[in-house]
Amino acid sequence: MAGRLIVCPTPIGNIDDVSPRMRNALVTADYIACEDTRRTGALLDRLGIKPPPRMVSNHEGNETARATELAQRIERGDVITLVSDAGMPAISDPGYKLIHRCIERDLEVTVLPGPSVVPVALVASGLPTDRWRFEGFLPRRAGEMERVLRSTETVVAFESPRRVGESLAALAALAPDRQAAVCRELSKIHEEVARGSLGELARRFRGDVKGEIVLVIAPTESTTHDKDVGFAVDALRHLVQSGARPRAAASVVAALTGTRANDLYKALTGREARR
């Protein structure tokens, strides 16, 4: 009898989010492929699943080799349930390589619906949900930050609690009035959703932050050339306030935004740049 892979999301905080179908996938598996066997073992214990099925690690360090091994087990008839520490496997967690290997070998893959922090944060933010994209972890470079802010879709991104203050300050320097939300510890006891402008949030989260963080950033309203220039001028103004020379800063912002450096300089200073 052919085996199959069951992709099984796990709670992002609240154990009551485990559905009967998810529990059954954990109980009946021949093997559970885990991001961390200790955390999955603790989950199985809380669910009263004793004795637990056999668990094998499937983490970033061994995912490639494990994908081949587990696919071979499925070909021999085993049912493998794939989990990560929290949420949906393969969404910024291990799992993609195993799923892809099974599809390559024409093996059955079943994905169970269930908890994921990404749509939870998006809806809780109160920001537009009609068009959005998941950024993964927020980029580090200033140019990449600027690209995120130019998105015409709502952006959902993960961030480390150790870096969230620094990242919010960098974003606020470019677009202080852009609406955003900091979602912390979603579905857990200390859940918090802080909404406001990037400038407000940067001031609020200056110090140490604890817990898992998801940032949601409103889309740019730039739909015309004039609005695009306005966004670029705003970024230029903040660079100059930070100490950059206007003409040099205008050249940098122009290269990043596709606007004309002279237009930016004139909008900022009211005069043409000298050639």
C-alpha cells in the first residue's frame, strides 16, 4: 500500500487550536518529521498521545538528506506527518524540500488547514487585506527596506525581538507616517497588537522586546508619478535631516526610486541643482 506525506500545522500558541483531523494525523503516523523532536514531544505529551509515534528530526541542517530518506520511506508505504515547531511547515520553517521531493516522485501529499501566524497578524493589524504579500524576515539593507515601503500591497514580515526596535527606527526614518502594526505573541497569554504610524511604533518599541514578532506594514498610496516623487522627497528629507548632503542624497534616492535627482533636489530646496 502506498504511503503519503501529511503536512500538519501545529498551534502557534494555544493548544486548543489542534483540530481532530490534526490530532489524528499525529496519532496515526508511522513517523513524525519534526523541526525539533523535543518540542514536538512536549506537544504530543500535552495532547495525551502516548506512546508517541516515532519521531525523526527534519531541520535546516539536515533537511536535504532527510527529504530523500523520508521520501523513500513513503515509497515503501509509510505515512509521514510533517510538522514544524509552530504554524505551517515550509512557511519560513523546514518542510519545502521534503514536499518538493515527494511531488517529484509522484507521491501523495496532503496539506491540512490550520494555524499560521501570517494571516492572523494580517487580519489583526486592521490594514488592507485585499492585496498583500509575505516578506519572510524583514531585510537588513536600507535599499531593501525602501523596497518594502514602496510595495503597493500590505506587507507581512517576521522580525527578531532583538532587532525590532532598530528595524522600526530604520523604517520610520524613511516613512514615519506609514501605518503599521507590531503583532507580538499571537494566540498566547501575553498577546499584543500595537497599531499606529511607523514613527509612533518606533518610539514605543525602543527598548527590549520579548516574544515572537510579526510586522504588518500598510501599502504605499503611490499610484501616480507625483505621489511617487512625494514618497522619494520624504525619504530624501529624512536622509538630509540625518546629516547627508542634499545633492548626494538626491542622487542615491533617485537611483533607488527611479525618479530624477534634480526633481527631488528642487522639491526639497526650491531651486535647481547646480551642474
